[in-house]
Amino acid sequence: MPPSATDGRESDSSRLPVPADRAIGIDVGGTKLLGVVVDTAEPSTPIAVVRRSTPVGTEALVESLVALVAELDADTSAPVGIGLPGLVDHDDRFRYGPNLPAVDDVDLGDLLGSRVGRPVVVDNDATCATAAEFRFGAGVGHSDGVLLTIGTGIGAGLFVDGTVRRGANGFAGEPGHMLVDRNGPACPCGRRGCWERFASGSGLGRLGRDAALAGRLSAAVDLAGDAEAVRGEHVVAAARDGDRDAGAVLDEFAWWLAAGIGNLVDVLDPSIVVLGGGVMDASDVLLDRIAEAVPAQVMGSDHRPAVTIAVALAGEHAGAVGAALVASESV
Ligand SMILES: [Zn+2]
């Protein structure tokens, strides 16, 4: 068991102090580790930020995390929160994550806690980002909302009745794998036609290539050099230049996003859906399209308040800062 905040005695000078207002958060991505130290009273601006590349394999990951914790905070025994892309159970065990293929089902909380001698909490990365977003980001003032991080895939977190929800096992909030087309493209999760195959960055790229191969989208093809090379960024750049074909692809992409958002609104009745992730760097050409497409996808939309569609504000450190918040609240 990791030490608790109360088991250090004042006479025991060998123990490092456990500060009440400091926590460490580490966001484990497919390619990089982002570590922060935050003052939990003012978490929006980290005290320290360290980036490292994500090593391959479970043992190498644990060694990197141990080193990163020591580098971030050698002077206290501040609690540590780790956010990972995938299924993490209530006992801090990482179960499964298609974007961390070299990391096995592992009891990361116990393993890391025994190495660093501090409280360690492990959680889903998007759930961590949701904790940050509703604490000091776009979700402030809302008791019920959803965070969607639109990147290579779709990460998500659920905020219900004023708290982050994790479900019976800790696995709630994976709407990217809602099945929307039984004949759709293959998904890394092993099924076909998951929502994120259409409504993520890779989905936008595929919609763009389909349009280019059908003879449309010449402006994006010029930017990419070849129809097969068209990616989402080329579609976005062409749309910003006013290209109508590219705008039509963004309309189609916004429809797919709105279709899934509408399903989530029907299930959860949130007052806000916050959109983050790399794709939302194109919010200037996407946000209005998505917001305009959502009402038609919501049951009885003429008879209920409009759900706010907003861009995430908690910033690039949101996952790491949120992991720190989750850890501080668990101590
Ligand atoms: Zn899937």
C-alpha cells in the first residue's frame, strides 16, 4: 500500500513531507509522456512541466515513470496521478489500450506506488482531462457535460451531477467505439464501423481521400501532392482558402461528429459538450458547422434548451493536470 497523507509522524525526519496543496500528474500518450507539478489550489498553470518520449514495453514504461516522478518532485512525497489511453479499473490497474500496444495488462498503481513510495492513482487519460476541463476550463459552471478529445481517435469523459463518472468497472466514457456502421472501416479495437473511424482526425483524412479519389477536392490534392496523400490538414487548409469542395467535406465530417454528439445528448442530457484534441485546432472552420448540425440529431430539439458546443480551454496540459487533480482528491 502506498503511504497515506496522515501516516508520517513529525518525529520521523526520514520521511519526505506530503504537501496538501501539491500533486504530480503524468499523461501517458502513445508517443510522449507529459509530466506536471501543480498547486491544486491553482492548477491551471503548472509549477513544472517535463516531456519525455514514451518507451516501448511495460517495464521500460515503469522505469521512465519512476525517473520522471523523481525529476518532477524530489523534495516531497506529493501524490502522483497517471493518465493512460485505455481501460483502467477502479484498482488502478491498466487493462487494455489499443494505442499502447506494447503495454500489457498491468497493476500499474501498486507497481509504481511501491517504487516511488507515494500515493499513486491511475485513471483513463480523457477522464483526467475531463476533471481539469470542468474544474477550470470550458466546463466551469456546468454540472452535466461531456468532453470529447478529437485526435487520431476520440477520447471522452463524462461529467454527471457535478462529478466525473467512471462506471461499474472504471471503463465508462468510450463513445469513440459506439458502432455507427456495421459495414464501416476496421477499427484498432477489432470491430468495424466505430464512431471514431468517421469523426476523428483519421476519419476526416479518410473522408478527404474518398472525395479526392472521386475526382473532387483538387485544391486539397494540390496541397497534398496526390489524392492518396490527402489528410485532414489539407482539407482544412483548402477550406480556409474558401474551396467549396473542401467545405463540403468538412460539412460531412461535422455531420458525423454531430450524429455521435446527438446520441450522447439523448443518453446523458448534458448542458455542454466540450471539444478538444488536435482536430479542434481547426475550430475556426469546424465549430460552427458542428454546432449547427447537432440540433437535427437530438431527439425533440425544438422542445429543450440547446446544448452548448464549446472548444476546450484547459490547454495542452489538461490530461496531466487532471491526473494530478484526481490524485490529490484521492489522498
Ligand atoms: Zn473501435
